[in-house]
Amino acid sequence: MIKPEDTRIEELGSPKHVSPLELSTVYGDSIGNFTPLEARIRYDIDLGTGAAEDCEEVFFEKAGAREKIFYNPADVSAGIVTCGGLCPGLNNVIRSLVNQLAAYGVKRILGIRDGYKGLNPAMNRPPIELTRDMVDHIHFAGGTMLGSSRGPQDAAVIVDFLVENGIDMIFCIGGDGTQRGCHNIAAECSRRGLPIAAVGIPKTIDNDIFCIARSFGYATALEEVRRVLDCAHTEAKCAVNGIGVVKVMGRESGHIAAGATVASQEVNFALIPEVPFKMEGSGGVLELLRKRMEKRNHAVVIVAEGAGQDLMEGHSDGVDSSGNKRLKDIGVFVTDSIKDFFGREEIEVNVKYFDPSYIIRSVPANCTDALLCDSLARNAVHAAMAGKTDCLVGMLHDQYIHVPLPLATRERKLIDPEDDLWVRVHESTGQPLKFQV
Amino acid sequence: MIKPEDTRIEELGSPKHVSPLELSTVYGDSIGNFTPLEARIRYDIDLGTGAAEDCEEVFFEKAGAREKIFYNPADVSAGIVTCGGLCPGLNNVIRSLVNQLAAYGVKRILGIRDGYKGLNPAMNRPPIELTRDMVDHIHFAGGTMLGSSRGPQDAAVIVDFLVENGIDMIFCIGGDGTQRGCHNIAAECSRRGLPIAAVGIPKTIDNDIFCIARSFGYATALEEVRRVLDCAHTEAKCAVNGIGVVKVMGRESGHIAAGATVASQEVNFALIPEVPFKMEGSGGVLELLRKRMEKRNHAVVIVAEGAGQDLMEGHSDGVDSSGNKRLKDIGVFVTDSIKDFFGREEIEVNVKYFDPSYIIRSVPANCTDALLCDSLARNAVHAAMAGKTDCLVGMLHDQYIHVPLPLATRERKLIDPEDDLWVRVHESTGQPLKFQV
Amino acid sequence: MIKPEDTRIEELGSPKHVSPLELSTVYGDSIGNFTPLEARIRYDIDLGTGAAEDCEEVFFEKAGAREKIFYNPADVSAGIVTCGGLCPGLNNVIRSLVNQLAAYGVKRILGIRDGYKGLNPAMNRPPIELTRDMVDHIHFAGGTMLGSSRGPQDAAVIVDFLVENGIDMIFCIGGDGTQRGCHNIAAECSRRGLPIAAVGIPKTIDNDIFCIARSFGYATALEEVRRVLDCAHTEAKCAVNGIGVVKVMGRESGHIAAGATVASQEVNFALIPEVPFKMEGSGGVLELLRKRMEKRNHAVVIVAEGAGQDLMEGHSDGVDSSGNKRLKDIGVFVTDSIKDFFGREEIEVNVKYFDPSYIIRSVPANCTDALLCDSLARNAVHAAMAGKTDCLVGMLHDQYIHVPLPLATRERKLIDPEDDLWVRVHESTGQPLKFQV
Amino acid sequence: MIKPEDTRIEELGSPKHVSPLELSTVYGDSIGNFTPLEARIRYDIDLGTGAAEDCEEVFFEKAGAREKIFYNPADVSAGIVTCGGLCPGLNNVIRSLVNQLAAYGVKRILGIRDGYKGLNPAMNRPPIELTRDMVDHIHFAGGTMLGSSRGPQDAAVIVDFLVENGIDMIFCIGGDGTQRGCHNIAAECSRRGLPIAAVGIPKTIDNDIFCIARSFGYATALEEVRRVLDCAHTEAKCAVNGIGVVKVMGRESGHIAAGATVASQEVNFALIPEVPFKMEGSGGVLELLRKRMEKRNHAVVIVAEGAGQDLMEGHSDGVDSSGNKRLKDIGVFVTDSIKDFFGREEIEVNVKYFDPSYIIRSVPANCTDALLCDSLARNAVHAAMAGKTDCLVGMLHDQYIHVPLPLATRERKLIDPEDDLWVRVHESTGQPLKFQV
């Protein structure tokens, strides 16, 4: 539950400078407008759906260029850092950040190398100075021109670095862990009374940022997963009792698996972390799969990497350098379970396993994501220029908003099995709305 | 301005049958739910933006499966018709309509051939009976398996046809003209007291349906246009003073031109119907283009087909068979104007003209559109089953709603030059927020 | 070494029927011609290269439509079977076989299901009768509309099946094992004095058919592998000391690995079965990789699945159902060796492993392969109609030829490290022409 | 007819320097080899085909690295120029030229800007110095990083420029006109006794270079044309009596039209410059088209831009700046003829016209072309280093050869309607082998 006070955005101080952008303050003159300070976007937009509705109305600050800004652009040095795994659109975000900063008249833009490592002098990775020319064509390539890495660095060390390098605003592009790190930077600056803006741009191919409708990279990832599902479907159909099993990203949420299932319409079973299932026994996936095979002789199964962790023996072994829980390999488990089950049943099947992971995340952004990246980046610059800090920019109901980092990182956006997306999955797969467990 | 009463949906009668769908009516049981009758989606979701806000609050009916339905599915015959120009996703919509009708238990589904022509017996195009197997793979192909054509047919003739063929519900997939036709069918049925549902699914690659955030095919079209823009940019850069001019769809609205401009980031001038401009003289496009050429030696211009109609001599010659105003060719006009201007200025330029039209609209849907098509189609079936008529289904704020056809066809959704999208165009092109005229 | 007598083609008898095809026998009338019986293609086409040249001149029969044919097309029943793993272009071949048979006037064309299994009545897979309409759109999809399976069936059983089903000619599309099976069918028919033609169309994504320049599917596979290499390169460049390792098909020959390396120009090490290498020690791959990493901080390694089998401990465990030797997993071995080595050296590296296999082979054919498939299929029909048997059709020096099955399956076409392709690999990777072992 | 003496290659003098490349001269040591001086590739490789065979045997010099070279690489300055229209693979050729020159140890590589214009000081386009780093990623983009232009420059002026800039070898990438220009440079150098090598790399998307099997860009162009044909087919099938007309490149030869026809298998009429046809009257295309429409209700027509020039009234108006004859617009003519014909016949048809031109040629090279570009470029460097001049490198029978420029530009490689490709077109379209005229 979000409370109205959860959405309040930190500010560095009162904005005194006149924005150099040539926007209008008058509606009706056919010239785009500055966003008023008081503009808000409503969080709950439906009525009478039967879901709990006794909460107070919640609004988020609308993102956009402000007429008065906190910084004098001519004096500003900005830093940009990309962290964590690759995601389609990183270079688009970098490019639009640089172009929008330049549009404000910012002269010094530093690209931090290799994630938060580049903000720790001990790691010996001096930043590179970015120009519009340098970023002109980067959006045609996947990956990030700045490099990336996993794992946090000490906020005190980072803030020392920002001060020593005269950086007034830092844009942190990354997932959950990165945004926590961005919050720590903002908090440390606040503690020291430093007028440094720390603004996040959420990057998660898993599409699981709280309060945000869609994160960049997700739409592109679906295209790539659909390609793989087409291959899995072809392999399954052309083999004797063929079964294609595809593992996709999705540590805690199954958005990629669910979205690709509905987009491709070729999946028969979609298994995600939010929806419990069992393999064996009555009502288990294997029994359902046998029925499918009897009827149609081929099947496609998609499984998110975080699904069914409770089904596998052994302890999960700790966390990786980003602080993510190490997962047991559900893709291999499902594949082996299927082979084992049909072996016991003495039914010939041909199981083909697909683990495309990196192939999905290292491609350039498609148009849907490119549009999102451009708006996120430009609004992040507007936010920082206005003196907003400890927040990220995101899209909600096709609008752009500011979300306080403590709220955005408080929990993850999961698939609610009662929501439309999961009903769509049920409709296109034919699997039950809820598995027996 | 939309008034609350504008959003009221026509109903054929009181729904007495229990839906055969196995959805839940309880929140919290992890099973997807029927949509309550009273569920609504709020139209205005922002506050304090400075735009006129003195209007009454407007809500749209939320689309979705109802617990009680008007028809007994076992008795239902349904018709599906696709009209007008091709658009990516038509086959996806047909496929999901068939599958959702089958999920209700509908046995007889008729595919109407060649648009509204197939609803006129004089045209001698008997419908084909559709099965799930027949539509299983159609979404891999562009176009429509049913064929399409332009132009209306007499509503009385159509309703006679529906009655003679025992059709209880008709799904009309098409643009503005098609939806007016769908309204005429609903009105004629109402006049005769016939319990026939006429439900529209809006199809416009131009993305200009009123009240609706995004129509299917648009996201795919952007990908194709971006490919062409890449070619135009390559041609322009590799020639001596190269200028690429690309004409795209957009009769009354510039959504494709504007969206592709921001997605590609390679366009220098975007010209759309909503934003007046002049070619010649001070502040004209040609003068701005000369400045661009002096600085960078190459340029890309995108122009929507409906832009700048006031600049060309002669009368527009009537309307086409869909009732659309015939347009003068702005692509050729802009190209010739550029050649002429630089000729007069004695500056060598190499102008390459691209007119990709059909190439953009006949491809299969990308994932973003595939997801939209599936939800639109399934919600259209839910609407018809519940006895809704004279309405279309659409997406608004990432939710699905019913829109009365009279409202949906009252006006077109145009680009407001004061909205974010046009500001993004300005930022990525460098062209003025508003041209001098 | 090929001897002149190795290229002699078996014939069922003297061709007495006049071909119904409307080709010409006159050169210069601007109408395509029947191929004369005596037309031949020269095998060795270079002189003075220094390679052994003391052999006799070798010629292959030129494929093509003959003026006189062995069968009366009206009486012919033809069978088509696809065996082994998927390969881009299978449906193209099926489609062109059906269309060319129909062009001759053949009325009964049987599609054999699931590979050679479908020729064994015990497997209970009755053939399906194919028409031109049924195959009209199959080339847009990957896979094979007939299904496929691995493994041989008894030739006597197959020939019984052919006789019982009245099949006069059988087209066997498959790899090495399939072509041996095809030869066994031809031999068994010959033994029994049956006028049944058995003609092969070689299918190997590995491109390793002896005497043949390029087999279908190879050109398409390269496109898919290049996509994966781009991802591997992006992942490697964006990580701290990133190394991408990509395993590709190539059991005994490295054509895919070598071709994709040169086409992408992004690979630093290409490891193939034909070229020995060691991982450890001076001159080993790991030492060379360390040098690369010191200089450029990222690297891409491609490895064919059959490479370096001698480096891994343990015995290879038998053969699969196609009779192929089971391979130890060189991809995992190389990846682990790299991690282990840099761990010992205390150098941080980020190794990303890619195993795309099925993704590469289940896509539709690109144009280069589509052209090849069409010519192979039509020439196979011409060969069978002329009464040729126990042979396959293939492309050599951009011409189409008949190759006796005993010759074609005698050995595999391997990459000669002294040939141009391997020199190109050396040039684009910078790896030595020959590894130290 | 080619005579043996036509294939003799000009040389600048006797090669005295030892090549720095680490190739072998021994066969059997598993190390790639230098190409012996006397290595030759046979031109005619078939026997007994019935075509005229009374000519003398013709051999071409085999391309490749020579053990002894003419230049001392350390002293060499090389120039690279790209001319004429864009073609997929230009950047691949530039990149491999630079890399191979660097492999020889050449220190100074000049990129000439904007075609032959950049070799005329009056045009004021100083060359840019190319490094390996500068070209590292250019092959991911279409076009040419050097720019291009049409039209010749005076050979004397060019040679003055080469001398003044100390350029020892010039690589001319371009079509027919460019290769004539390259010959003029070689001839002028020879006249002046200058030891400057002029080596061509043939670039023609039309695939019509004499003596050469396939030129780069052609395979990629087919993919793009097939995409357009798919769209044309979809548009035709989905409209009432739909007819798609696609115009493609092919001024004097129909290789693109013919190749794309066979690759797509969706074309019903293919019209090319080499095969006369008439539109009107008995046996004319329009009558054949009517029959097709009666049977199948839709059709696709592909027409090469140089086809049917005799059918259109009026004089062709001169030549363009490349010296190519200006063509009358056969695409518009065919489209209008079809509309007119069916109008007269009072049959409703919907004709959609596609003119994709630039879209086809400005994309990056596919793998098939990338492999070709790499080999052409590296062999061109080997040729120049060995002191060869007045020649181009090309592929014949999958081998690389030197062709004297006077021979290569003597005539164009046209489609012989008696060859296999045109028979394939007939088979896949159903059109006659020869049109009535």
C-alpha cells in the first residue's frame, strides 16, 4: 500500500535560475510547456473493480522541464553511470542524457566507466568526458558504451569522488541494487549538506520496478524471446513427440515469460515465480503435459529463471555480486523432470532445451523502448536540473513521474495472478488459472 | 470536450446467462476475476498541469469478462469482418476473436470476406466458417486472412444479411469509416429491435482514434519506418550534400512521423498535418534546411502524407472509396521544392526520395502490437457476449475500455503540439517548437 | 583422391519416354534447354597451384532435365522423406520437389512422416498425400512439414513398404547417415531388380558433404551465428575484462565456426575439429588469450562442438541414434578452462557462455539458401525421372551435378587449414595460422 | 568470346621484396600458402553441354598473396576510393583493405572522399588518413564511410594528385564507369612510367560484371527485395483482385529480379531487360495476367528498371552523371497499363505499386556478402602489392581471380534466357520460357 506521503520528492533547495529552454507557460499558443510545480499524476485510475479501494488517493509528481531550475547550467558537471546486467536501450539513455544536458548548456559531462566501480578511485577507472558527437551513433548498438559491472561501492567513497571531480549531479542507470546505491549517494550528500542531485533511471529487463508500468528493454526482450519460442515451437513440431523448454530471465517476476507467451501464442505452459506449481502428481505440470502430448504430440514450455525454486533440493548458495540470491537452475530441472517422467511412462519424447539469456539482453532497443528511453533520460535531466534528488523517473499510465527511491526500492512489482496479463496467459496456453500444488 | 453522458454504452438487454468462463468473483484467491458491471477507468489522470480542468470527471466502462452474459453461447453465431487498408495485427485480432469465442463455447463463427462487401449478398462473397485450426498460424503473416476492401455498404442491406445468416454478433475491424459503418449497423438493429451486437475494434495505423491511447499496428509501423529512416540517413550521409526525404502515412495526424522521428533520432525535420509550416521565405523549412546543410552537409526530412496540404496549388480532387479526402502529394512537393531551392541557390545537393507506404503496413505484428491485439479481441468478445453494442474496445492508460461509437468517431485524436511527443520531436530534430508561417 | 570411375551414376534402364517439359534442344533460340546426356562438370579447375596434380581428370555428370526420361510421369508415385536434425530450407526443398513433380505431371506424391520411421509400417505412420496447394506457403516456416527423426530403418523393410505403396521414386533429404540409408535402399532395389529410383538431397548445416561446394542451410546458419557473435561481442566489451565463448555446430568440420568468424570479423579465437590446439602451456589458447586481454580487455571465442575432443578426459560415450559419435562438451570445457586459468592468474574476468544450437537451425532459409534449395530439388526430380538412382544432387563450382552415393558418403569434406577460408580466419582473428600443440 | 590473351595482367615490374606475411610455400604442413605465380583458374568448366565449344581454353590468374612482392610495404602509401551508388558491403571492403594493408606493414592509408571527386584537387576534398581503429566497426553500417559520388574525373588530373600525395597504389571500388576510370588511371600511369598500381574491386548490385560469378551486395539485395515481394504478395492477396507491381534495380541485366523471383517463389511475372515482351495483344503480359487473375484472383509482378524500354513512347533523354543511359519508367508504365487494361475490360482490380530502390541498397551486408567482401579486399591488396595493375579482383567458380580491366569492362554479364536461372524463373512463376513479341 502506498501512502500519499510516500511520494514526496526530496529537493536540494529552491530553484532560482531561469531555465534556458524555450518552452512556454501559456496553454493554447501551440508551443510546448514547462511542467508546473504542482502537476501530479493519479496512481489509482480505476473505480468499482472490487479490489481494495479504501486507501487515500495517491499522486505522483509529474516529470518534465521546470521554468525555474536549481542549477546554473553553465556551472554544472554531470556524471552518468550504468550498472548491472545489459539491457536494450542503455546507449539510448546515455545519448539522450547527453543531448538534454547539452540542451541546457551543460559543458562538462562525465561518463563513469564500468558501473559503480568507476566511482571508486581505488578501481582506477578515470571517467571519460562525453560530447554530443561521441554519442551520436551509440544507439544503433546494444550494450553500454560506458561499460558496466555488478556490485555496490561505499557511498562515502563515491561522494568523495563526486566532490573531488566537481560533479553536481549523477544519473544512475540500473536495477534494484543500483537504485539503492543511488539512494545511499543521495543520503550521504544530504548528510554532508552537499547540493548534489542523485537521480535514478530504472533498468530492469524483468520489468519489476515498483510503481512503474514498464521499464526500458522489456519490449525489445519480448521480441527476442518470441524468436526463440518460434524456434522451440518448430523443433517441437518437427520431432517425434517434441517438447521445447525455454528458460528466460525473471528472477522474482515472470513478466518476460508471461508477455512472450501472450505475444507468441505458441506456448502451452508458462511457469513463473509468482505462481506456485508442482511437477509431479495429480494436477502437476507433468500430468498436464502428458495430456497435451496425447492430444497434440508437441508442446512448448517457458519457464522464468526464478520459478519453482521450492521444487529443487539443496540450499540456494548465497548471493551474487549484485546482492541477488543465487538461483537453482529451474530450466535444467524442468527438462530433466520431463525426460524422467516420460521415461518412466515409457513414452518416447524429444526434449529440446533453450537457454538464450544473454542473446536477449544485448541487442539494440526497438522503437517502443527507444521512445521510452528518450523520455526517461530527458525527464531525468529535467528532474536533476530542478534540484530533485533521491528519486527516479518512470512511466505510469503513459505519463512520466518522479518516484522517491525509498519507495521505488521498497518492493518489487510482481505479476498478480488475478490481473489481466495472467488471464491472457491462461487463455493462450490453456493451462489452468491456478496450478494445483 | 467529453461529457460524462457521452461514455454511456448501449446494451441489448439484461444479461441472464451465467458465463461459462471459470473466472473468480473473489479478490485474493489468486484466480483472475470477472469484471464487475460498475468498473470504470478515469479519463483525466493528471492534476495541476495548467490545462483546462473545469470539466466534470469522465469515466469509461472497463472492458472485461462479465459474470452474467446476454447470450447463450451455444446458440450464438458470430461474424468477423476486416475493412480498409492493411495494418499489422489484423490476423492476430481475427485469431484471438475466434479463440475467445470458442472459449465461450460458440460453435459457428463466420469470416466475412473482403470487408463490408462480404455483408452485401449482391457482391456474391459467401462467408467462410472459421475454426480454431484454421486460424492457428495466421498471426505469423501480415495482412488479413479474410481479405479487405474499402467503402461502406448500406446498413439495411447488411442487417438483412445478418438476419438471413443468423448472425447474432458482428465484430468490425477497421478505421474511422468502418466504425461509422458499425454504428450504422447497431442503429439499424436497434431500429428493428434486433438483439444483434455490433462491436468495433479500431484499426488505424495512423493511431488517431479519439479517446484511445494507442491502436494496434502503430508500434510495428514505427519499426518499419525506422528501417527506412536508417536507409535515408545512410543515403544522405554518403552522398555529396545528401538529403533524404521520407513520406509516411498520416492523413490527418502525424503520430507515425513524430514517433519514428523520436525513435530513430536521425531526422532533422518532421512535418505533420497538425503543425503548419511554410517552405519558402524567412523561417521557412528551406531556409532552415540550408542552415542545417551548411553545418552538417546532410539531412533527413520526414513528412506525413497529410502535412502541408495548404501549400500546394490546385484543388484536392474529391474523396476515395473509403470517404477519405484525396490528398495532394506533399512528398513530391517537398522533394521538388528542395531541388528547386538549392538549384536557385546554386548549391549542389543530392535529394533521395522514399515512399515506402505499403511496405510499412503489410508486415506481421511485433510483440507490442501482438499483446494489444490479443487483449482487444478478447475484450471485444466479452463486450458482445455481455450484450454491449454500438461500441468499440480500446486501450487507455494501459487499461481496456468500452467507447461508444458515436463518441469514438466524433473527432480524431491529433497530436497537440503542446504535448510531450512534439517537444521530443523538437529536441531530437533541433527544429523549432513552432514553425514560422 | 577421386578416380574417374568413382563418378559413374547408376541408371534404372534406358529412358524411352519423351519429357513433357517444354524445353528446347537448340542453342540460340532463347529457350532454356534440356541437358544432354553427355554434359559433364570438371572437378579440378585450377592449375599450377602447387597442390598434387598428377591425378587423372575427373568429371561429374551435369544435373538437369533430360529430353528422354525413364518413367511415364502419369504412372509415377513419388515419396519424399526428411531425416535427422532440422536445417533451414527443408520446407523449400519439399515445396520445389512437389512443384517439379507436378510439372512433369506426376499425380501421386506421398510425404513420408517423421524420417525413415515413416517408411517402416511397424512405426504406424501412414504417409500423407501432398498437393501443390498444401505446400504453397511452407517455405515461410522453418523446420519440415513432414516431421523428422534420427536413425536408420532396415532397407528390406523400407523396400517392402515402397513396393506395397507403389512408390516408384523416393527422395531422401538428410545428412551422411540418411544418404547411406538411401544407398541401402537403392542397393536393395537393385538386388531385387526393382525399377525404383532412390535419389538423395544432402542436408547438413555443417556443410561437410564430400564433393559438394555448399549444402543448403549453411548460409542461413551463418546469419544466425553472426547475430549471436554480435551479442557475445557486446557482452564482452561491456563487462570488465569480458570474454564471450560461443559454441556452434560442427561435429567433424568447422565450416560454421570459420565462416561466421570471417563474416562477423568480431572473433579473436576460432577453434575447429580440423585444427589441433591446446589450452594450457606455452603457445596454448589460454596464454594467447591472456595477451589479447592485456591489449584489448575483451575477447570473443568461437568453438565448434567437435573441436578439441582430445583435450578432455574420459571416454566418449558411444553414438547417438543417428550413428554420430557422442561428443564431450568442448564449450563448457573451454569456458571452465578460461575461468580456472584467470582465477589462477588472479585476473578478474567475466566469462559469458553462449550455446545457441537449436536457435540456429530452426529458422526459415535466407535467399541464398532458398535459391540453392529450389535448384537441388528440381534437379533431383530430373535425375529420378531420367532413371538415375543411388546418387545425390549437389552444387559444385556454381553448377549442379550428380554424385554417386558411395562416393558422397565415403568421407567428409573438412576444412583444409591450407585453404583460403582458414587463412581468412587467421587474418580476421589474429590467431596463428597453426596452433602449437 | 574471351581469348587466352585477353586475360593477361599488367605488372609494374619484377617483384623483388620478400613478403612479410607468414604464409608457407610447402603443401602438407597445415599452414596456408602463398599463391604461386603460375596458378590459374579455368574459365570453362563444363563439357558436352551442346553450347559452342570450339574456343581455345581460357584461364585466369588466380588471386592471392605472392611470396615476392613489388613494393616495400614500409614505403607504401595506399588510397581507397568508393564511387557510384551505394551497395551493401562497401564498408566491409574498406575495412578489410585497411586491415590487409596494415598486415603488410603499410603505414599510410588514405581514404579518398566522395568518389573520384576526391582525387581532383579542384573539388577541395582532402583525403583522410585511415587507421585500423577508425574502421573497426564500420561494417555494421550500410553505405560507405568515405562518401561517394557519380561521374568521372580527368585521368591526368587524378594521376597528378596521386603523385603529389605520394600515393603508390589506388583501390577503386565501383561499377562499370568506375572501372573504366580505374583503367584510365592505370593507362596514364603507364604512359608516364609511374610505378603506381590501380586495382579495381567491382561493385554492382546488378551483378552484371563480365567474367565474374557474383559481385558483392547482390545476395543482400535479394533479401531486401524478397521482403518487399512478401509485402506485395500480402497486399495483393488481401485486396479484391489485388495486383502488386514491384520495380527493382537492373538497368541492363535482370539478375536481381530473377534471383528474387526464385528465392521468394511468390512472383507470377518477372520482366527483365534481356527478355523481350509486349504488354498488349495476344500472348502479351496483360492477357496472361488476366488468365492468372481469373484463376487465382491475385498476382505479383516484378520488373527490372531497364526492362521493356522499347515499349514506351518518347526518346530516352540522355545519360546521367555516371554515363548511364537515362531510363524511361517501366514500373509506372506497367502499372498504368494494367489499370488501363482492366478498366477497358471492366474488371475491378486493385493495383499496388512498390518502388523500393534506395531501401534495398543502403543496408549492411549479409554474411554471404561479408565473406565475399573480405576475400575481394584482401586479394586486391595482394594484387597491388605484387605489382599487378589495370585489373580487378573477382570471384569465379568460388575462386578468386584477376581480370584485366579492358576485358572486365568490355561488355556486361547478362542473363542468358537459355541458362538455368531463367528456367527457374519460368518454373516458379509459370510464365512462358519466352514471351511472344
